[in-house]
Amino acid sequence: MRTIGADARTGVEQQPLFLAVRVGDLVAVMAGSDWWMGHVIHSEGGARSSDPSLFQIACVDSGAIRTVNADAVVAIVQRSGTLQTAHNHSHQHQGSGQGNQQGNRHGSTRRIG
């Protein structure tokens, strides 16, 4: 298992790498002798702890979404932070679009206000 943190010589306890993985990160995954890279799209916590135990990762080569054990992540290649959660609907609160239009029975629209 890969670890992060201070040097072992300092006596500071190191933590597993997968505890630092966040949704949106580009990670390297090792499964047996096969390795691949992908973007983390979901992190699932365990029953006894909120620490991640499974990740859903979208493979950058094939686009396939794979569920992997958290300790299969061997490196965080790039911190992305650009992926947004699926329930972020901030774009719906803007004043543009069809929300400020009214249609008639013939399909034409006219601006309100």
C-alpha cells in the first residue's frame, strides 16, 4: 500500500495514499500487473468509517467506468478539482433562457417584462 506524509525517519505516522484522493483527481491504478489512468468520479466510504474504500474511476483510454478498491490507486497524477457534483444546478438560477418567456398556442414566444 502506498503512503503519504512525512519521512519515516521523523516518526510521524504516514497515512495511506487513497485517503488523499478526491473526486476529480487523475489517478494511476494498478490491478495485478496491469496499470491504467483515470479520473475519480465517485468515492464510497466504508460501513465503519467515512474513509474511502471504493472508487469509481473513468478510464482515460476507453472511457469505461470501473469500480476499484481504494488501495489499488498507486499515484495521484494531477489534482483536478474541475469536476462538479451531479446535483450542482447553479446554471438554472440565471436570468437568461426560457424562464422569462411566455408562449402562445401557436408556438411563438414573447418576452415578459
